[in-house]
Amino acid sequence: MSERERDKQQAAVWAHEMMHRKTWCVLDTETTGIGSHDEIVQIAVVNWDKEILLNTLVRPKTQPIGFEASQIHGIYDRDVEDAPTFDGVFFKLLQAVGDREVVIYNASFDVRLIGQSLRPYGVHFRPSAQDTSIAPGLIGHCIRWINGAPVVCAMDLYSQWVGDWSDYHHDYRWQKLPGGDHTAVGDCMAVHRLIERMATPQFSATSSTLEPEQPIEPVGAKLVEMPTIAASVATEEYDDIPF
């Protein structure tokens, strides 16, 4: 067995184990932009059994929603005028997550934006650094949530499963999240389907894109994930970013 085949098998084993556990949830955010001062405008948490635990718009405190962001996710400042601010939403987030493990597609971005959204309220959010003991043998970068449970990056694991190696980066190329509907809760559901796909032997990395099981009723305007890339990237380039 080659090293890449072994890596894919390890990612598939992780997904299979997740399918048989009841102690995890998926988190996703949508944001005002991608910079170091941007904030969350929508956040969702979906339980292991696809129960929606949290799904809300958020009114940012210091950052207006950038034009480029609005062109991508379709939400404007007027759409969040009556939404709760993140200082209150954060406590609901903690309640929603509870003692569960957290799975996030592009975890470093969402975790960073949670911290940036709390900063204006004087709250410092610093989950512990990468912990390789969380998922030994997996390339996915893992940190620990406030409750001590793991935060696992599904994007890293999916990229490991796909196996598209980059000699330049000496790592697997990041992959777009297949089957999302461009809302926080819809993308959470897409991560669920992705884990199911990775855990199913007959699925290959070249299988067709996963489609949503059914439309998800959005909360407010329709939103889309904002990737972790340089803020100068042109709007039309977002379609090529793997999130």
C-alpha cells in the first residue's frame, strides 16, 4: 500500500468512526469578509444526527459587510440590523456545542473569525494549539475547543481522502466543499454528507458532487462561505477557492 493510499484509508476510517459516534457536531460561519478585523454574520451548529442546534444571523459590531462579500453571499448590512450581536450569540454557541467534538470545514478560518467577532466585546477566544494526539496518523489539523473536546478540520481530512498531492506545498491540495447550499446550516449538512461519503467504500474521490438532500430554509439572506485568502482577491476568483 502506497503512502497516499494509506492516508486515504486513515481518513476513511476516521469518517467511519464518526458515523458510529454520537458525540460530535458540525459548525459553520458566514462573514463580513476574510480580513483580520472581519466578523461573523451567520453561524450554525448541526448535531451528529443532523438536528439543527443553532442557526442565526449575527449583527457585526465594528465591520460593515464588504461589497465583495455581499456580492458573493447576498447579505447586506440592512439584513442584519435586527440580528443579535455575537457577544450574546457566543453563549448560545457554547450551549449548542456542549461537550461535543466540533467538526469544521476549514477550521482555522472559522475559529479565527469567532475570536475576531468576540474581540470588540473584550473577550479573548484562544483554543489550545494543534494537538496531534486527537487524531493520530491523520493529516487534519486538530485543536481543542473551550470544553476540551477536539476541533477537527474536515477540509484537511477530505483533501487527504481525495489524495491530490501538491509537490509545491508538500501537502494535499485543498478541496471545495461539495454539495453546500451557501448558508451556514446548509454547509453543515454538506459536511455531514461528505463524512458519509468518505465512510462508504463504494465512493471514490472522483465521484460526482454531493447534492443537498433537501432545501434548507435560510435564516435571513442567502449566504456563502468566505475563504481564508488574501483580501485583495477579486470577487470572480472565489469560485476557485476550496471552501
